[in-house]
Amino acid sequence: MPDSHYPVADLIRKRRTVRQFKDDPIPLALLMELIEIANWAPNHGLREPWRYILYREEAREAFTKAVLRAMSAEEVAKYGEQRAKDYATIPCHLIVAMKEDPRQKQWEEDFGAVCSWIQSFQLAAWERGVGVVWKTNSYIFSLRFREAVGVGDGEKVVGVLHIGYPDAIPEPRPRSAAASKLTVHG
């Protein structure tokens, strides 16, 4: 779709999930700016149910160890070496967690808000030339991982964002026409 005079629409269309990163560090000031921007994500009752845990620089090793300890022996044998290599070169790992409200309606509202926070972060990052991949691998459910990274009882890891300057930007993949999924009444 051609560029328009609607910068937000262009940003949404052009954002890509980045899986290959340069190993150049992301300045902490830039990360904090992106986090502050994402804090404006919509959330019911201004509950701001999100919390973040950032691993960068030498702390990436602790993140990697937490992931590997959460994996089965078979997974470590199959993926461990590659994951350790990848996680050591990705500049930042941001764990995004939410408080789990025991009331279903509020839980779902909060989950939606945290997902909105993540999308807002991704868009703000893309605008600044920073790539992100949002991961929900099975280790985020592991008690060993959660304890190692400081996610407590009553919290859910909504995702891990791997963040860095893109080394490769994937081509856009086609989307279904919105009309094919729309039911109109009236």
C-alpha cells in the first residue's frame, strides 16, 4: 500500500517483527523513552497492570541461564546452544508481566491493556529504528524461569520482547482483507 498522509497508519503498515539483530547496544535512555511512550497505552480504570524487567549488557547471561533452566533436558540438547548464542547477542530482553486480577472481567481487561502496551512499545520502537520480536515461548510459564527473573505469585508473563537494531528486515507478508472477516448489521 502506498505511503499516505496518515503517519500512524503508515507506521502500523510498515512495522515488522525483527528476528535478526545487530549486536549494537540500545542506549538505556532510548529504552526508557520507549517504555514511557508505551505507558500511554489504553487501560481500564487507569489500573496500569503492567510491569517490566529489563536484561541488557552483561545481565543477558542471567536471562539466558533462566531460560535454559526452564527447558527440559531434551530441549536444552536440541536448542540450548543456539539459544545461548542468540540471547547473548540480542541487545535487550524485556519481560512484560501483569498483575493477575482474580475477577475475570478485570483480568481480561488488564490482559488486553498489556497487549496494547506491547504493541505501543513496538510501534514507538519501530519509529526510532529499533526492532522487536514479541515471544511467548513455553519457558514463560515455568516456575523456575519466573522465580529466576523475579516474576511473583499473582503475576503473568505476557511476553518477552527481544529488542535491537535490525540486522535484517523481513518483507511484508500479505494480510486478509478486513472485509473478509467483517459482519455488518444495518
